[in-house]
Amino acid sequence: MEQKNRRPRLFEGHDFDRKTMALVLLLLFVVGAVSGWLYEMGFYRIDLGQFVKRGHGIGPWLPIYGFGSVLILLTTFRLRKHPLAVFGMAGLASGVLEFGTGWVLYHFWDGLRLWDYNTEIWNWGNIGGYVCLRSVLFFALAGLLLVYVIFPVLCNLAERLPRWAMAIISLVPFGLFLADFTTGYVLKPL
């Protein structure tokens, strides 16, 4: 029995080594973080009637969406054959992440709020300003797009490119994100 060499089911059907798997996940993180930034820029254009810079750094990314993308993928990959279950789990996982992150930031970082649904439109089912039904439904729909379109596209890209090219495509934007994140949070006080 070759249990040690068995690939995780997440990458079933792909002949990747662990380094390539890590590159795909890093790229997924960046795609999620940038997509979240775009979503929020559009949403606040509708909500406030103007563009509002979202995020703390220079770059066009919001880390919670990157973490949420990876979390959704990890919590739904065994459910891929059941889109309704993927929808439900994506909504649940992202809702728990959003609520937990918002609560921890508020209670352990001197009342820090990076978002507050109390002040936004379409905030049905708002729980303490940390999470609302609109956000959970959006994340559940985005989870379907992530599982059935974005992740397969990234895997196909990784199969077609040499590893050095995949490394550049994954590590350069992730490195830029890390540099932006650390200078924004490590060098500046919260």
C-alpha cells in the first residue's frame, strides 16, 4: 500500500507534486484577495455613490478574501459532486470566518472594525455588524464559482505551464501581497 504517496483528494485528477499544489493554493489566495477587493470597490460604489479605497495597503487585495477562498476550497472539495452542498458549506465557512475575524479584531485590537454591516445597505440578518445574510449569500455564490471554475482553471494552468513559470505567476503576486501586508500591519500600528 502506497498511502504516503497518495495525493490529497483536493487535487484528484491532477498529477501535481506538493510544490505545485502549494503554488496553486498561493495563486488561489491572491485571486481571492484581488476578487474581494474588486467586489468591495463595486459594492461601496453602489452603497456610497463613490469609489472608496478598501484595504490597508497599496495593492488591490483584501486578505480575508484570500483566506476565505482557501478555506472554502478546503471545506468543500469533498462535496464537489453536490453543488447545493458546496453552496451551503461555502456560505457557512465564510460566515464563520467573517464573524470570527470581525469579533476577534473588535475585542482584542481595541475596537478595530475593518467592516461594519450596521452602516451598510442590504444588511439583512446583521449580527453585530460582523456578518450579514447578503455577505454570506455572496460568499456562497462566489464559492460555487471558485470550486467549479476558478480552481479548475488554476489547476489546468499548472498542468500546462512549466513549474518555473507557475512559480513566477504564483510567487511574484503573493510576494507583493506579503510585502504590502507586512509594511501596512507590521510597520504601522493598528
